[in-house]
Amino acid sequence: MPISFSKHQAYWFCQIFGWGVFVLYEIVNLLGLGFFSWKNALYMFLAAPLGIGITHTYRALLISRRVFEMPFAQMAILALVAVFGLSIGLFAGLTILTWAVEENLNWTQITFNYVFMSVLNWSRYIFVWVLIYHLYGLMERINRTQLERLASENQLKNVELQNLKAQLNPHFLFNALNSVKALTHSDPKRAGDAVMLLSDLLRYSLNYEKQTLVPLSDELAVTRDYLALEKIRFNRRLEYTLDIEPAAEKWPIPPILLVTLAENAIKHGIAQSIEGGFVHIKALVENENMRLEVCNTGHLLPNPDRQGIGLANIRRRLDMLFAGKAVFDLHNNIELNTVTAAVQIPAI
């Protein structure tokens, strides 16, 4: 089972491990050069906790002063100043500790050249610590900025999706109500049946806005109700069939997608012909994509770009939900006098 650390635990592990490696490196170095002594070893062992204390204090200042939110140039200058400041502090602390341990420190040896070279020597290690921690802080700032940007984009995306859904509700219900209205005086009995089907459609329309994607089977159920409602209205002028692969029924699709395609097929196809026609819905899974087709009797207008709110809505929602990987196509088959709306939706 992999070991996981919190950010706080990881920080202290790196501190102890890093300064522990420093002590080990210095002792091995002293042994290799023939300068090892217990006094020098003690000096290294004292340097480790003092280095941890000084760098930890520096880290606390970085956090409290929000240094990582500063401009890069300003932060880089501060880091260079901090390297020498911390090195001086480490050297001074070690000198005091050495005096406390030895009690007979020869202060005449502490010349300007000795202090300068000692501080320069310690700055090597402090520089590595400051560089690593500042790079870590920069990466966190970049990641935080990216997360905030993605959260903002996601929020805007959700708002736009909600707006798109809000557009569909009145559009879809208006056409369904028209179907019932057309039967109210001409055939009250069929109008009563239509009201029952309409209640199911209303129930679905009130709930679908809560979901981003729904199984195709849910859309099929409400589409059957819609087609049955339109069948009452058009009677012999409308015939419809469904050919759905079992594997496609669980495929997630945007809500109201299939209903909108069926509505568009009837409004711009069947309703425009005195003889009426048919609507054929087909769904199959191929190459890790689900292909959904709605074919109807009729033909496209000369300018297919002038489409209503429904199809424009479909294109926009597919693009947003599937990052441009879903494909929507609307084309004529002149020989068969049919129009096919095809949607290809990738697996999530």
C-alpha cells in the first residue's frame, strides 16, 4: 500500500531528509580529505538543526508576507538577499554554539576574510534550499492560478449550459401544447389522450435541467411519448419506427437531444407535407462512439445555416460537453426524399 503524506508532513520530511543528507555529505567529505575529527562532526551535527530552524523561520515569513504573490523579478531579488541573510544567520548561530560548547573560542581567528568565506560556503546550501522552496512556491502559484481559471471557465460553462437548457424548455413545450390545442375542438377524445402524454413530457421537462447527461434510454422513453402525442395529432400522416441497439441504451447524451431532433423532423419535415411521411430513429455503437440518427421524409431548405434554436442549441451543447469531439451532421438524401440528422457521441 503506497504511503501518502500531507503537505505539512511532506515539508518536514524534506527538511529532515535534506539536512540529514547535508550532514552525511560533509562527514564523508571530511573523511575523504583527511580532516575528520569529532569536533568537526559535532559542528556539522549542530549546523543541521540550526539550518532547519533558520529556513523554517524564513518559510513562515514567506507565507505571512505572501511573497509568492509578488512579481517574479521582485521575488527573485528577495530570494538572493535571503540567501546571504540566512547564510550570515547560520554562520553567526554556529559561531555562538561553538563558543558555548568550547568556551575558549579564539576570537582573533574570526577575521573579515574568515567571515566572508564562511558565509560564502554556507550560502551554497542555503541557495539550494531557497531555490527549491521558491520553485515549489512558484509551481503552487501557477497551479492555483490554473485551477482558478478552470473553475471560472467551468462556472461560465455551467451558466451557459443552463441558459441553453432554459431556451429549450419554452421552445419544446410550446410545440407540444400546439399539438394538444389542435385536437381540442376537432377530436376531444384524442385530445384527452394527448393531455396524458403531455403530462409525462412536462414532468420530464421539469427535471431534465438538473442533469448534464442522461442515458439514451431515458430520452427514448420521453421521445416515444412525444411521437405518440404527434401521432394523435397527425394520425395517418405520421409513421415512426425505432431501431436501437441494446448497447446504445445506456450511452450518456445531453437531455432533450433526441426529443429536439424528433421535434425538428416533424416540424420541418412531416408538417410541411400534405401526405405526411415517416420518422425513423436509429442508434448503434461503433468504434467507441454512439451514432444516433433521426431520418425523416422531407428536404433541407436552400440555406441550411438558417436553422432554428433547437439545432443551434444542439451544436453548442455538444461542443461544450464533449470538447469538440462530438459530431453533428444534417444532410439531404435527394433520391429518397429524406433528411437525416446524425449525432456521433464519444465514450466518456
